[in-house]
Amino acid sequence: MDQLVDDIERIFHDQTTVFKLNLSFGFILFNNETVQMQYHHSSVNNARVFDTAFQIRNLEDLQQVREALENIDIHEWARQQRPNSKWVVMDFTNATFYVTKLRDYPIGCSVRLPEYAVENPTIVSLDCDDNNGLPYEDKLCFFRCLALHKGCHPHNLERVTQHFYEQYDDSDDFDSETLEELPELEKLFELNIYVYRLVEVYDEDKDKTEIVAQLLQLDLYGSHFSYIKNLKMYSKSYCCLNLTRCGRQREL
């Protein structure tokens, strides 16, 4: 079981989006009467371990998967797959993980940020209310970022945050914005929005962990991507495909 937990942690660190996770096992059955063996392969349709896949956004969600694995009797799960009681579970051969990437997932869910994000002096985390230390639960982190961008102090965000939120959505069933809605938010608030993601990387040679920002620059021709090695030499100007903005490349 420890190996499974390690595998799931590796899967988690390999992902760049929120994802759903389930798993299944391959195993061998032995028939006591006929002395036959039968292999049961992994299947996401009718032999998955969990009835509902786990949606994983952060380490807290990952802990729920760990606890679920610790509480499950895998041998009993396999016995439930037998054709009848004449078959016994002989051995497990493999585990298959089913990962479903969620590209357009909601932004704004309450989350416990990692230490490298909280302690980064260039980041205002906005995961807790500066006035009382309690975590935010209202999914308005984008609008708080916008309030800060407009000059509000972290201790006095709520009135302006609510104002921006009501400009965007005045319904009673708001369920946070998604990455796909960023162009709409740019247009509404007259902004240029760039989203970055910090990744924690362990350097085996230096025996230490470093934080890097990953930025992948691609050229699109037709339906084909090519990799851009040097953006400064790539073009003298650029345009945004979504909002038809143009600008000139300049030295920093």
C-alpha cells in the first residue's frame, strides 16, 4: 500500500491542472475444483476501486486519497469480482491509475497554500482574512486580487471586492470563475491578465529544493505547435489572439 501512495504522490506532482483520480487492480484467480487460473484486468468501467473518482486540487485532497486507500481491504475488493465462491484470489499483478485532467475547473476554492507560496515576498496569498486570520470560503480570490491591483490595502479589501464581484455576476448562485472566463474578465475590467504557476523542483545534485516559474512559449501554425527558444529574437511585435491587442517587443 505504501508503494501505491508513493505512486499517487508522483502523479500529483506531475499534474499541472486539477484532476480526477481513480484506480483499478489486475489480479489472478484460481479455481479450486478445475485447477484453472483466470486473469482479471484493470477496468475503469466495472472494476474501479472507488465508486466516485477523487477530485484533487491540492495536498489536502491527496490526503483524502491516502486515507481511503488505508481503509480499503484490497483482497476483499478482489473477492467481490469473482464469478463464484469456487475461485480464490491468487495474486495481484498490477495497479492502473485513471487520471482525468480538468482543464476548465473553477478558480477560487478555499485552499491551504504551500509554504513556498505563503513565504514568497512577491505574493499576497489572500487565502485568509488579514483582519481575523480566518480562511476565505467565498471563492472571490480573483476579485480580491483585482482590488489589490486597484490600490486597496489588504486590510480593507471587502467592500471593493464585493463591488467588482457584483459587476461581474449579481446572481445568488455564483460558483467562481474559470480560466476560460479570463478573456471576459479582461474585457470587463480593461486588464491584461497573465497567469503563472510556481513549481517546486528538487535538485538531486545540490540536494535542495528550488522554486521555479514554468513558462512555455509556443508558436502556432495551423494546428501545429513549435517550440520558441528565444522570444526576444522571435518577433518584433505580438498580438493577443483573443482580444486583438498588439504591441511591440522591447528590451527590458
